[in-house]
Amino acid sequence: TTRSSVAFLVEVLVTIASELDEHLSEMSLSERSRFEKKVQRLTASTAPLPDFSGFHPVFQDHSGSIETPEGDVRRAFYLSYDDANCEYLLSEEIEEKLNAGNQVVSATFVTPYPPGFPVLVPGQVFSQQILTFIRDLDTKEIHGYSPDIGYRVYTDKAIEMAAAG
């Protein structure tokens, strides 16, 4: 029942709190300081999420009579299954393309933890605001991004082919 589930949850939380209190009491000052910094990093509010940049026109939904910002994530997602349609770009390379007036389109979900919300989805265009947000995050865990090779994005040729068909 719901009541027994809540009672069990409270019991488990009390046990965890007691174990944490015991663990904290056994820490040295430097261990305690590192622990508190970790807690602060995980619980403090992070930078606000960047505004949604929009879908590339190729992946926008043009089915209705009124233009809307919705996109076809499914189409974009499956286009990335063919590795020939994708390449990897580092943040600096993406910035160069953006500064030159070109659009760069994400081929995958990019999700930093924390906060655990995707900041890019397949078919979405990169923006300077998104790159700045990711760079300013104090986290190393970003699904959809590799520091060595960068972000998985669509090649210009893949976008041209998607537009044609």
C-alpha cells in the first residue's frame, strides 16, 4: 500500500542519514572540506539552461499550414545511424563555423549531468549560448560529447541530402 511504501521510504532515509552522520564524524578536516565542496557542487543551482536554438529547417515540421518551431527529432535521429552522415567537431571548430555564419546541426542528444537535461537534440542547431553554457558547467560528465573528438554533428553533405529527399 501507499502508507507502507512511504513508511519504508522514511525508514530507509533515516538509516542513510544516520550512516552519513557517522561517516561525517569520522572524517578529518580536509576530508570534510572536500565532502562539503562535492555536496555544494551537486546541490547548488547551476547556470540557467540556454534558450532553445531551434531545429535546422531540414528537420522542421512543415506539415501544417502555419509555420511552427517543432522539429522531426525522429528523422534527425535516424539520419545519424549512417556514420557517413556525421563528423565530430570540437567546440572551437563549431565556434569558427558559427562565426563564419554557418549552421552546425547536432546529430545526437547532448546531456550534461548535472543538471541532466538535454541541451541539444538531434536536428537542433548549435548556438554560441549553448556552447558557453556547456563550457561554463562544472562537470565532466556530458553524454553526447567527448573532450578528445568533440560533438557528433551532421556533415554539410548529409544536410543537403536530407533537404533533397
